[in-house]
Amino acid sequence: MPTSPPVYESTLFTTVAAMQAEADAARAAGRRLALVPTLGALHAGHLALVREARDRVGPGGHVTVSIFVNPTQFGPGEDFEAYPRTLDADRDALDETGTVDAVFVPTVEAMYPFGLPPFATVAVRDLDRHLCGAHRPGHFAGVTTVVARLFLACRPHLAVFGQKDAQQLAILRRMTADLGFGIELVGHPIVREADGLALSSRNAYLSAQERAQAVVLSQALRAAQAAVARGERDPAVLARAMEAQVATAPLARVQYVEVVDAETLQPVEALSEGGPSGGRYLAALAVFFGATRLIDNVTLRVGEQA
Ligand code: AMP
């Protein structure tokens, strides 16, 4: 008789010590541990990461989802206070997947016991010079610090992050490798609405008009991919075309449009097969609709892997 897959009911942990005890017990039992860090306000994109985590560790593994609106990654004037906090709905959504063992929801005091700003931080240099890093000073130091803290609290073998935040993923890969965390980082493809808009907790801020026009982000990125497939190799030409496409939406205000090497996240003179990441580039943009800032990206491939 076929056996149905096990259904996991999640347990809530709010202190670092309790989370570590749970992780240690799972490790002692020989289970493989996965972590999916989030800010909460979960949507189908987050849940896809959670399912990927379960697939990676298997039925005998252990999946933790952390929900923490991390104050150190929000700048002054950003939406830390207003960021949607929907814990009950998040827990229901996670339990509905039937794939989560632990939900880690620490307080700010639990994560930063010596107050804010923290005395000890983790930072990765250079990779934050462009894209979001250029416009959100201190943001990625906040991200690397909190993810290092989450790694130490949840003690996973692997962690799943979305390609939606491509710069974050590249920076976390470097942090994990340089500091020798011994944790495998898994990048999950961007989950999109039917019209191409990347799912984001911040989409909830958009008016109906803004929501309709927000489709220009993914349209511009797809056009860049098509241009590269046709042979365009000039990043400035690609960026100008993307900006022009975004400008067709009257409510859109571009913060940045950039094409960079996919690994070093530095600008290049021309796309080529011989770049540092072997012909992989990132086209990325940030666009405001009113006060709402949306980001999106695609990978541009040149050469054999195109
Ligand atoms: P956040 O709660 O926005 O910090 O996101 C938590 C994780 O989910 C990050 O690794 C994000 O990159 C990922 N994520 C958010 N939106 C999407 C999406 N539309 N597709 C794939 N991953 C996503």
C-alpha cells in the first residue's frame, strides 16, 4: 500500500536557547536540518522556498522557518514600523504546507541581547557597492549580521534563499564561504504572478493602478534577456532600454537599473563569455510606485550556457 507523506505540525520557538536545543536534538537524531529565513507576511514565494527546503532534507529531515522583522536591515525612513506582521496567518500557511517542524519567531531582545546597534556585526565588503547596496547604506550588514545570528541559533545544514533578492544571496554565499559556516546555500527561482510581477510582501502596499503598472519591471527584464539572445552585449544599451520600458508606466520612478557580473556584482564594459562568472550577468532594477519600492532581476547568460 502506498504510504502518504508525513505531515509535520510546527512548534513555535521564541528564544535562541530553545531553538538551539531543538536543533541539537534533531542533529543528535541524525536528521538533516534546513532553515528558511523570512521577514514574515508570507506569500506563495516563501512557501515555495519552504517546500524546496523539505525536498532537500527529505521526509526524515527537519525544517525551520524563521520569521523576524530585523530592525538592523531597515534604514532610517524605511518601512520597519509599517512592515506587515501577520504571524497567525503565517503559521496557518506554514502548517497548511505540512512540511515545517519549527517556526522560530524571536524577539528583538532575543536576537540582539546587548541592544541596538549591536556591538558585534558581520559584513561582506565590495559586493554591496552597486544595486540595492548603493541605495540602502547598512542594509546588507544588517542582513549578514542577522543571518549569521540565525545560523548560530538554528544550526542548519542548509538554508534556502530566493533569487528574488539576488544581491542578498550573492553576499550571503560569500559570507558563508569566507567564514566557513559549513552551511549549503540553496537559491530558489523567483516566483511570479501570472502577469510576471515577482511576488513580494510589499506588493500589498500597491494601489490597483500601481499594481497594474508594476508589470513593467518583469517586462523590462525579459526584454533585456531577449536583447542579449539577439546578440546585444553593451550593458549601457541594455540598461537604457530597460529604463525606457519602465518609463512607459506613468506611476513608476526608477531608483536604479544595472547590469553587473552575477558573482562579483561589479559593472562590466561588455558582456562576454569570459567574465568572472563565466558569462553570467545580473540585470536588476528597483522601482518606486509612490512610497513602495519594488525590486526584480533576471540572469543574463552569454555563450554556451545561454
Ligand atoms: P523576505 O521575507 O522578503 O525577506 O523574504 C524571505 C525569503 O524569501 C528571501 O530569501 C527572499 O528572497 C525570498 N522570496 C521573497 N519573495 C520571493 C519570490 N517572489 N520568489 C522567490 N523567493 C522569494
